[in-house]
Amino acid sequence: MPTATASKTDIETQVKNPELVARRRRQIVDAAVPLFIEKGFHKTTTRQIAAATGFSIGLLYEYVRSKEDVLYLVCEAIHQEVERGVNDALQRHERGREALAAMIREYFTVCHRMNDHILLIYQETQSLPPHWRKRVLENEVRLTGLFVNALARLIAHGDLPKLTEQSIELIAHNITVLGHMWTFRRWFLARHYSIEDYISLQTGFILGLLGG
Amino acid sequence: MPTATASKTDIETQVKNPELVARRRRQIVDAAVPLFIEKGFHKTTTRQIAAATGFSIGLLYEYVRSKEDVLYLVCEAIHQEVERGVNDALQRHERGREALAAMIREYFTVCHRMNDHILLIYQETQSLPPHWRKRVLENEVRLTGLFVNALARLIAHGDLPKLTEQSIELIAHNITVLGHMWTFRRWFLARHYSIEDYISLQTGFILGLLGG
DNA sequence: CAAATATGAACGAGCGCTCAGTCACACTAC
DNA sequence: GTAGTGTGACTGAGCGCTCGTTCATATTTG
């Protein structure tokens, strides 16, 4: 029973060459993302996905066992890109409170850029079979974990006041979700704030919340 | 061209008696909500909705022109219930910072109780035809507006420090979304916090953010 | 009985997915 | 070299089925 590409997924495929599988699946994801964003998962047909990829439907099903497989591939790809963006941002570890401000700025900017993708995950995660929904939610936790670590490091260095573990974790969730908020309330917020306004106001709040 | 019940919707119906329409539609909503929550909108069939209501499919289509009509009725009903809960809470206007704390407590409790319903709106609003999606989003704005007013009143009374209009509005959005956060991250949060923990931690943050 | 309300068989468009078959290419035998 | 054979990526017509919706008909109401 041949299994998937070199990496972490269990999606079965008929195709033997793992590099081809990886490349084809990247093509499928690239084609499916705009379709899912535009019409949603349920209103996108497998034939449309195949056509957008430049495949026959038959070929699509050589690389994927079901339409839901495509959604999972898409969700994974999106998370990977968001996480890469955030990780990049966290690498440049400045010091002091500005470090937190910089972190928030980078993260919110990623959210701004990935607007539609983040929305897609909010709306379609529920359409995944349980096994994969779980994986997507684990990704979400891992992302928040990055903030937990960053906050803990700053506190350890004395750059931020001491807090209980519970508080740190909740603040990390708040930061994550306030980034998402820009995407799912953008239809309203963007009428009143630029992304810059939004970042500086929210940063002010979060810093204030840490004992301004 | 006969029009809808006494209230605000434009949904057409074949049935002449407005009270009957209102009653039947309430039945439809009551039956559809648990189905949509359990299986989602797309995977729920009109026949299932009819059966759960105790109607024949034909009869369902006397009170509704399409499946999407049902979704719209459901979204409206949910918003009405949430808004009623929040309004009740805001009526008992205490004074000082405790007023804000009490407001948050009540609102978060409503979110806790309406967990699945709020999630449903997050996930299925996009499935509505544009015209009704707009209405649902207006409801969302109105809800946040309640918090804007409440905050403005407290500031006017000198119970809270002065803030720009922009800040007030964004804080209102933050409160709204942090309530929702309990519903859409509950799968994680509930493992680490009780709703009481959650309320008191978040209240602390929000009060701190207002110049603790 | 006339109007209003209710029924559910029937419709047909459209869906996800399959599978018998094609084709380009690589390897072997002579 | 070239004929023979095997492999695996790729094709797309079409299967089986579900779904939202309609409408001729039946039942109830006033």
C-alpha cells in the first residue's frame, strides 16, 4: 500500500513517485484555495478543482481520495504559511516591551495579508472529517503556543511583569484571536481603521493590559 | 404578492394568514437549529428539516421559498435571542467599574449559553445570499453598538477614564469578540479554564486595559 | 362548495467518484 | 537498432445517487 509524500500526511495516492505527488498536490492546493475562498468548499465541485489545476478529474483522484482530502491539504498549507510568517517575526528577538509590540505588529500583518485564508479556515474547518479537524485545531494551538513562549521569554528576562501561567496562556489566545478579528470583522473595521490604526490601538491595549 | 409575517422579513409565502405564518416559521426555526448545529447547513436536507418540524416537504415550501430562507430565519432568531439577553443585562445599570464588570459577566454568560448558536452564525453566514448576509452583519454591528453605548455612558458618568471615540469602538469590538472566543476556542479553553475563570481573567484584562 | 392549507410522488440537474482504456516511455532480447 | 514487453501517469464518459424544488391532488376550514 503506497503512502504519501515524504512529509506528515496520511493521504493515500495511486501514484508511486513521491516527488511527483508533492508537486501535484501543491498544484492542487494552489488551484483550490481561490476557489474555496470565492465559493466556499461545498459549492466548489471536484470538476472545478480539476479544471483549475489543469487536470482531468480522473487524475485529481490519483492524488487524493476525496474532496475532503483537498480541503485538508489546503488547511495544512495555509497554516504552514501563517506559522512560517509568525516564526520569521519571532526570530528577530528584540528586547523590552518593544519586542512584544514588534511581535504583535508582525503577526497582525501576517493576518492582514492572509485575510481570506484565515477566514476560510474559520468557516470550513467544520467540514473536515473529525480526524483531520483535530489536526487543524492542533495547528491552531501550536500557533498560540509560539506566543506563550515569546511572552514567557520576555517575562523571564524581566521585560514584562510576572504573570501566572494561566494569564500568559490566555493573553496569548487573546493576541491570536485579535489578529483573526481583523480578518473576520474587516468588513466593518476597515471602514473605520487602517491596518496601521488597528495595530497601534490594539498594541496599546495589550501593553496596557500587561500593567501599563 | 403576499408578504411575510408582521415583522421585518421579506420572505414570500403562499399562506395568507400572517399569524399562521409566524407560528409555522417559529416551528421551522426550532426544528432547524439543532439540525444545523449538528450537521451544518449544507449537510442538512430540506426533507430532514420538514420531518423535524413535522411537516411534509410541500408544506415547508409554503412558508419558505428556499433552503437558504430557512438559514436566514435561523440566523435572525439567534441574533434576537442573543440581543435580548444582552439588553436584559445592560438594563440593570449599576455604577462604576463594577458596572462594566457586570456587563461583561452577563454577556459572556450569554455566549456560554448560546455557544453552538454563535458558532453556527460564524460558520454559516457565508452560505447566505448577499442580501441577507448583509442583514446578519448589521445585527452584529448593532450588538457591538450596545457596548459602545454602555461604555460611553460610563465614561460620561466619570466611572471610566476618557477615551477617543475610536478607542471606545474598538474596545466594544474586543469585548464582543472575546465573548465569541469562548465559543470558538472552547474545545481548548474549557480544558484549562471554567467559564468563571474565563470571565474573571478577561474582565481583569479589559479593566486593566482601561487604565488600571 | 370555495378557499385555504397540506400532501408526497415525481422531476431532473448536478454531484462525487470509478474504471476500462490510452499513451509515452523505459527496459530487455536479439 | 528494433521489436517486444511492462509500467505508471493520465483520460473522461458515465454510474449511482442525492438533492432542492414543484405540482396535481387531497383534506380541512369557514
